[in-house]
Amino acid sequence: MIFLKFNFKKNNTGRRGMEVESRERMKKIHAKPINIWEDFFKDKTHGGHRYSTEEFLAMEAREKLFHLDGGKTLLDFGCGSAELLTYYAPEYEKLVGVDFSPSMLREADKRIKEKQCNNIDLILANHETIWDNLQFTFDRITAAGVIQYLTFQEIDAFIANASKYLNTDGKIVFFDILDPRLYPLWKLGLFAPKAGVLKALYRIWCDFRYSVSATLKNRPRNIYGFSHNPYKLQRIANKHGFEMRYVQSMYYEYKYHAIMSRI
Ligand SMILES: C[S@@+](CC[C@H](N)C(=O)[O-])C[C@H]1O[C@@H](n2cnc3c(N)ncnc32)[C@H](O)[C@@H]1O
């Protein structure tokens, strides 16, 4: 499996700089993405939050820190450009951000330097290659807005692997999972300020057009990915020795968070 690790080296000014281990391997990973999502995200630079203001990101991070509920070490899988990770940083001793998108990690590195978060390392890897690159275990393993890009089978394998890298009292927390019961309503615009039948029909028509065009181009229909039923996720968590609570997302009507602790 191809993966890239971002090395951190002290530069002349003493600040940590990021170097790509091998440009040739990067070309390779771009030339042959392992799945459509890797291809989709390879040149993206932001996580697609509802608002991209620092004020909103700070509020989102506060909600997430509440559910993360402590710990000293944190792994943020699918950290993107570290829009949340940099807000987690003051609350943890050591953090690792993982993402399969080189462009996201470049943005993350810039942001980490700007915010002077010296306790974050970044790794370029996906849900399969991540595990061989971890040097220690974590109190919290989290992912925000990422699980929607994994199938149930991949989530199952992720939780199995994560449990090996999770400290005894640790938690796995998946944020902002698409709820299949609410997501279709959101797509119809029912949570929008001016919802209506005509608007809903128009949205269905647009969605249909995008779907056909995306299918013809062999590209994802939109950034949203798959929705996952919380009870099915709960069964997977239980199978791996975790109990799972699920709570409604505070800022996204059609998403929920899954909080898993060892039984
Ligand atoms: C919607 S963005 C969210 C980013 C970040 N968690 C945040 O909340 O700002 C999803 C991120 O997950 C990453 N991602 C999706 N699937 C992944 C996978 N299988 N392995 C690693 N990263 C993945 C994407 O590259 C992207 O940066």
C-alpha cells in the first residue's frame, strides 16, 4: 500500500518545517488513487464546514472537545487542514493528524505554524496505512466529517485497528456522521429557512442531474459520501468490545456523533 509520511525537521529559524519524504511517491499516489475519495480530496484545502469563519470553527471545536471529554493524547483521523485540530491542541499534550490528501496536509502544516501548535505531528496515510505509522497509543481517537467516506466494512476494520492503539480508558469518537433518516430531508431543503414543495422538487431535479453527470464521469455525486445508520454502527462497536452512545450534532441537523468507550 502506498503511503507518504510527512517528516518534521527543524529549519534555520528553529520552527518545525514539513518535508515530503519522496516526491516520486507523491506522483505515484496521485497517478493511481486507491479510491474515488482520495482522488476527490487530493487538491482540496478545506473541510467544508458550514461557515469557514474562525468564530464558527472555534464553536464547533468547543462542542467536540466537550464530547472528547479529556485525555492527554489524541489522534485526529482525516484531520484535513487542521481547522479543528488546532483548536484541540491547547487541551492535549500530544496530537497526531492523519489525512490522505497532500493538499490538505500542506494547509494543515501552514495553519499549525501560524497558530504555533508545537505539539502536533502530521502523517499522510489512509484508513489502512495509518496503523503502521503510529509510534504510540492514544487516549482519544477521533474523526470529524470523515466516516461518511468509509463503508461499514471499512469502519469495522478501522474500529478493530483503533482498539489496538487506544489506551485502556480511551475513547473513539466519530463526529458528524450522516444520519440516513435525516439526511434525505436536509437534501430536500426541509431545514432551510424558506422550505417548500417547489424548492424540494427543484432540489430533486438538480440532484438527479448531478448524479447522472457524476456517474458518467465516474466521480462522486457530491462531497457528502455515505450515510450510516447509528444502530448498525452500534452493533459494530459492540462487536469490538465498545459501548456506543450517539448524540445529535449541535451545528448540523442531519448529522450525529458516535462516542465509543470500552465495555
Ligand atoms: C470533510 S473533510 C473534514 C476535515 C476535518 N476533519 C475537519 O473537520 O475540518 C474530510 C477529510 O477526511 C479526509 N479523508 C477522507 N477519507 C479518508 C481516508 N480513508 N483516509 C484518510 N483521510 C481521509 C479527506 O482528505 C478530508 O481532508
